[in-house]
Amino acid sequence: MTGSKMMRRYRILIAALWQACALLLGAGVAHAAPTHITAQLLAEPSMAAGKEGQLAILMRPEKGWHGYWLNPGDAGLGMQLAWSLPHGAKAGEPRYPVPQTLLISGLMNHVYEQEYAVLVPFTPPAGTRMGQRLPVTVTAQWLACTDQLCVPESATLATTVTIGDAAQDPRFAGWTQRLPAPLGSPAKFALDEKAVRFAIPLPAAAPLVAPHLFIVADKLVDYAAPQQFARDGDTLIVTIPRAKFAPASPGTVDAVLRLDTQGNGIAFTASLGPVPATGEPLGGGGAADLPALPWLLLGALAGGLLLNVMPCVFPILSLKAISLARAGESEAHARREGVAYTAGVMVACLCLGAVLLGLRASGEQVGWAFQLQEPAVIAALLLLASAITANLLGLYEFIVPGFARGGAAIDGSTQSAFGTGLLAAFVATPCTGPFMATAMGAALLLPTIAALALFATLGLGIALPFLAIAFIPALRRRMPRPGAWMNTFRRWMALPMGLTALALAWLASRVAGPGFGMIAVALTVLLVALLAFAGKRQRQGRAAIRPTAAGLTAIAVAAVILLPLSERDPVAQTQSILKPQPFSETALAKAQASGKPVFAWFTADWCLTCKVNEEVAIEREEPRAAFEKAGVVVLRGDWTRRDPAITAFLTKQGAAGVPLYLWYPAGRATPEKLPQVLTPSLLASKAAQK
């Protein structure tokens, strides 16, 4: 857990403890002045004796602060009320408007960021005289929070209820309209070990925009997990993963379904009963919306093949070039190498896919290239790329998988080819390209066997050029013959690998902070110095294994100790001529509600394809001017570090990774997915559309 997450949860815990103390000392905190959310108790202008009327607790958060629904979600506290009423009067259960969702560092909160009113049914005593005024007092305690801190607040609120003819206050009518409407038909729910599934009667023609199901009971569902919506005729099916720890198993469930971004919703009580097994998925995130498996496999194959020419894969091409330049082996030997290389690539892709699927099954929100969101992996790749660069420059000699030395074949070349395949796949897989994006997004939705088949086919696509040369003699005959040129070529190939190492050093500081980057670079310098020392001993004919092993052990120990201590959350980079807002589903809903077109782009610092698009297409004057003229709202999702909210949204869109570019025309809730290769004219033309 990062320091910021620990600090945020610490603050929430301290606020909760203060709130608990406040509850125990309720009588002693009357008139405590709230700082960040002001509260006011109001009554309808007049009420009839013995008949139910309404009180309202009007809450006004300051800008940047929020209050909580009755179930606050993963963090926060709901409002606590202690009433002081005339004899015979009754106050009912508070009724809340439909809340908003707020996801911060993987914690889902149910909040209100604007003014809201909590309505409380109130029944004056029977037999009260006309014109009589009844004093009503309540001690209210709540939690006021920003994205960074929480403060417990309280106040003693008072009002007067007048018994008389039914006068009207239009504010109460407006507040009542904000309450979720009661559902007229019974709803059902079903439980299993992994999920809670609801069957909610809702006409198929009823529009749904950014729906969300809020559960009143605690410890039933995983609040931050993606909710899946599907339709079966006039029944809405909602599937939510169960709570991770000690999940509850109630007999009935009270809930509120948000219908749109305008605060409309319905309230219902669901009882245990049958829920349809399947339905038509909503939101484009279900397996039913996917192409047939053969087409997905073909897309994975083509995507893997194209990865060989994607910018992010160029360093691995240098390794392949030297490996493929060898000649003179028998046909059987060449085929064995081709099969071994292909096996290495496919094993790496299968392992990455299995880990990805396993993490998602355990509740983690991860996506394709999740390994590059971890600082430790980036540091390891930096050390590896630097070691390979030093080898290519001739600072030391080592049997590196797939490398050639002086044009001679390497002993154990089959094992070397397998190792080269592992390395090729590990370096190549962070990118998504044409054809591949749909296939990898589908892998997150399909059953396990079909998903693993897609990962294996991706590996086959990556290995296909090498495999073709190994099995087609005519292609091998076109390869250059070995000779002295290979030493020169080998040293030239140190250039892209060295540039890769520099890029990884920059990425280390971007992902985990400057301190982490500096320590990673220092360890890299020590590693290169150690390898140069080993190379000198090799050239002198002296043993280098023991001192090198001791040095490598010392560097590994230093890395394990120092790197985690220096890791920091990255500072968000917002410099852009488009002036984008940080992406969140709340920000997207607000942007759509404004009636303006929306451009949402998802990127990461480790994705070279993303950076190329930003340089040549997004950060250009043509789209900037067109966006400004059309009033386009720009949202930017930074996926450099793991972000469960962005991962969940990518999954909903059928995307396993970045880049992803979405265009929301004004007034439309469904986005248009733009190509992964952008041009300035394409973005400008979208802004010009009406």
C-alpha cells in the first residue's frame, strides 16, 4: 500500500474515532459550529394534527467538500440524528436523495457534493390545537470530507412546526422530487460465493445513463467493483461482486437504483428469489457484444504480428535481428530454434495472461501491461536493458539468449532461442495496437479457456516472423551470411537498447518519484561498472564468476532495501494545450450533463504508442482550435500507475489497455471509439460535427 493510501485511510480512521466520541458525548456538543457543511432544520409551513408532514435538514457543503448517504460506502460516516420532540410527536426514518459515486484510490464513496436536503417524516400529536406552535430540535452529527481529509462536524438545529391549514413551500416539492421513486413491483436477488445478482422490474424502454445500484446494507457487496447491467425484456439484471471480507447474507435488501446523471432513481426492497441467468449486456462491456471467437483469435494473431513493427517493440527487434542473422545451421536445427523461440513467446504471453486473469478474479482492478505499473518491474527492466546494452557494446561476454558472438553459433542455442522468446514477449506486450485491442479487451470478459487461447494466439503472432524464417528455407537463404559485419551490427544495436534504458530511467522517476529514479540509476551505474570489471577479467583470462556473483548479490540486496523506501506517488502531469480535466466517471457524467461534446483519452507514460499519438495528433494547434470553437470538454485518464477506477472503465469499454480514445457527441451517452492511430485532422473533424 502506498504512503498516500495509508495516510488517507489513517485520516478516515481518526475522523471516525472523533465521530464516535461525538456520538457518546452528544449532549455536550450542542451548538458546535460546523465549518465546512452548514445545516439548517426546516418544517413545512403548516401541518395537520395527527397527520404526517415533513421536516427537512438542508445541507450546504463548501466547494470541494462532500457529505455522505446513509450508507457511505468504503469510507466515511452517515449522518446521526438525536431528536427532541413534543410529547406525542413522531419523527420517521430520514429519506435521502439519490447520491453520487466518488472513487478515490480504489475506495468507493456514496456522497453529495452539492446542496442536498434530507427529508424526515414528522407527525404532530393528535389533538393539537389549530395555530399551536411546536418546538422541534435535533442534534445532528456528520462527517465532512474532501478528497484528502475528513472532519467530524455537528450542530443543534431547531425549528417550529405550526398546526394549521396546509400551506405550501415549493422547496419541499422540489426536494421531494429529488428522492428516489418507490418501485411498484417486487424485485428479487440471488447470492452465490462471488456475486449478488438482482432482478429489477424496469420497462425495456426506460432509458439508463450511467446507472449505479446503491445498497443500503453494509458488508454485502464490493462497492468499488464494476457493476454489470443487462436486460431480459422488462427486467434489469444487475450483478455486483460480493464484499471481500465476511460478506453478509441477508433475507431482504434495500437499494436505490440511479437511472441517470440528473439524480433520478428508484428505491426498492428485494427479496430472495429467482434471477434470470443471462440477459443482453448494457454499456458495451459484456461478452455478448463481442465478435465470434475465431475473429477474436484472428485479431490477436494480427495484433501480435504488428507488434513487431510498433515503436514500443523496437528494442526487441535488435535482439531478433542478431539472432536471425546467424546462418549455417541444418534445417532441423533451424526449425528447433524456431519452435523454441515460439514456445518462449507463447509461454510468456500465457503466464502474463494467467496472472492478469488471476488478479482480476481475486478482485484486483488490473489491465493489460499491468507489470509496467509496478515500480519494481520497471527497475528490473532498467537493470536488464542496461546489462544487455553493456553486452552489445562488448564490455563483457555472456551467453545472452539469442545473441551472437563473432558470428559463431551459441552452444545450447535451443535454450537461448526459448529465452529470447520469453524476453521478446515480456518487452513487447505492454503495447496494444490495431486488431489487438478488441482481442485483449475480450480476454477480460470471456471464460478462462477462451481468454488463454487469445493470449497464446497473441504470442504466436509475435513469434510468426521468426517461425517463418525457421521453417521456410527460401527465407533463410535471403538472410546475410555470418561474418565480421555482425560485430559492427551488434554494437549498433546497443543504440536502441541504450535508448530503451534511458527511457526506463525516466519512467522510473515518473512512476515512483525522483528519489526512486535516482536510486535506480545509481544501481544501474554500479551494475554496468561491475560488468565492465567482469569483462576486463575475462579478457585477461581470469575467473570472473565469484566476484561478479558477489557484486550482483550486493546490488540486489541494495535494490530490495532502498527502492521501496524511496517510492512515492507520482505528481499528476496536466501540461497540455488542450487543458484536460483528470478523468473520473463523475467528471464524465458532469461533462455529458453540460450538453457539450466530450473527448476522453487514456494514456500512460510507458506506452510509446500513446506518446507518439499525443505528439503528432493530440497536442497540436488544429485540434486545439477546433475543440475550443466547439466547446469540447477534454478528459485525460493517466494509467501510468495502477488506477482501479480507470481500469474498471477501460473494462466497461472492452479495452484491456491503452491507448484508448473516446468521443462523446453532444447529447449522446454512448461513445464512439476512435482509432488507435490518430491524426490532427481526425480530431478536428469530430469537433466540427453537429
